[in-house]
Amino acid sequence: MTELPLALEYGTAILDLDGCTFHGDTAIEYVPETLEAARATGIKIFFLTNNSSRTPEMVAEKLSGLGIPTEPRDIVTSAQAAAAMVAEQLGAGAKVYAIGTEAVVTALAEEGLERVESADDDPVAVLQGLNPKITLTELSEAAIAIQRGAEYFATNLDPKLPNERGFGVGNGSLVAAVVNTTGVTPTAAGKPEPAIFHLAAERAGASNPLTVGDQLITDVRGAVAAGMPALHVLTGVSPAREVILATLQDRPSHLGLDMRDLLLPYEAAQPDGEWWACVDAAARVQGSVLELRGSGRLTDGQTVTLHEYRALAAAAWHAADSGENVSCPDIVVSR
Ligand SMILES: [Mg+2]
């Protein structure tokens, strides 16, 4: 057990944006003051975004406007991670046919890559990012360059983008059109691929940063793939039940409720006979059903403490890894 605030054990925290830092145009509760306090103790804060249509300047401006003062250099986008990947594999100066907004164009220039306008300019790479003004002509040009042998890269493969009215078409769905045409699958840089995490760590000069995310299949899967610890928070997409039932590749190393857990000492669950204990709580799996010491079988809609939640997840993961078929109702976690 340690008394150190969690993030101080790592020195650098790499945060997801939507569902973790803000919801749409509103900062999530406790985030601005927690990040201010974290920075005051010397913890470096970086932000990751799979959105390849926005420049770091645009993201920094948004965060600053939400009460989280941020510089463009504190942001890593999937466009930057993809451009870095192209430069690393094909060398600076390589010709690239690119689809995307100013964010992709700038990212290519920062890596010393040459942007070309046509497949006839012999690009050695195609980089596809999201642009709301994308045209069929551009998609076809990319497909032709790929047929002629250009390496295919994508900023990210998110199939859809949530908005106030439902889901819009994400970069992954437009990439699918080119894949369908060419039969070639791109190398992607954004979450859940590890490249964007590695670039953020490199920028931060951090050998072992802590990542923070709300969605298991992107944030946590990417962190696990990058070999980095992940604090999962319950302010966004993935609820506690999904965490408890997560398979190995999607399991966070740290379970939190919200951003405040970044600055609290972390109490992990430990084995205790047939139980998994976390401070005053303990859980186990009996006949595929989760139960808490003292209150018995977990019921639908039950409210549990953060310590109980950590004990439940540890018990469920251990049982699942031992071949048990674990079930879990929807639960609410409260501090
Ligand atoms: Mg998120």
C-alpha cells in the first residue's frame, strides 16, 4: 500500500478527451481542479485524441476554454501519430497522398513529409484521415495510389462518431470504402493501436506514464497494447459491469470512479483465501455469481463502493481466467 497520489507514482498522465475530460462542450465534474492540482505537484498532463480533423491548437483552445489551460504541445492527435509512423517507415521527404483537414497537412509537414496531389506524382504512401469535405475523387485517388503500390496508412479506424443526434460516419467507415476497392488494409495509428500512446510518451519524455480513459475497447485496449498502465474512469462509455466482465486485453490496471482518483493513493485488491479483498471490502465468485462479503450475491442495480468494485473486478477476472463463466448485473459505483 502506498500513500502517494496515484499519478505521482508515474509522473505523467496521458488522458483521453471525450467521456474522460469533457462531455461535448462541458468539462466533466472535478476535472479542471484535479488537473490543476496535479500539475501543481509536478505531474505532467498530456491529452490524446483519435479525432484527426482537429489540430492540436484547436483542441488546446477548447480545453483552455473549459477551464483546463492547455498548450498545443500537450496534445497528441492520431494525425500526428500517423504522420510519425509514415516518416519512421518511409523516411523524411517521402511523398504522401493525403486525405484530411489542415490537421493532417500540418502533421505531415512537421515530419518533413512531402504532400502530393495525385497518384500520378508517385506517392510512396497514402494517409487517410477524416475530413468533413472529403470527396469521392479523393477516395478514388487514394485507391489508385494504393493499387500502384503506395503503403496505406490511416489516422484511426473509428467507424462512427457520436454527436447530439446519434452517430455520424467516422474515418474507419471511409477507410472501409478504400479497403473494399483495393483489398488493402491500412496500418492505423490511433487508439486502440499502440502508436499514439508511444508518441505521447515520447513527447512527454516519460518512460512509464499512466493513461486515463473511459472506453475499454479503445483507451484501455490501446494502453494494454502499448504496455502502459491504465486508470479507467466511469464518467464515459464503459460502465462498471463491462469492466468486471472485460477480457485480458481490455482490463485496466487501475479502477477509478472519476478524475479525482488520479490524485488519490491507490488501494488495489489482493487475494485473501477464496476472496479478493480491497481495504474493507471483499468479493468472490460462487457458481459463476459474484458476491460481496457481508452482503451476499450482487443484485441488479446495486450500489457498491469503489473498494467493493475493485474487489469484484479482481474476483471476476481471476474466476474468468480459471475458466469460470462469470455473470454480473448492472451496478452503480459510489465513493
Ligand atoms: Mg473517451
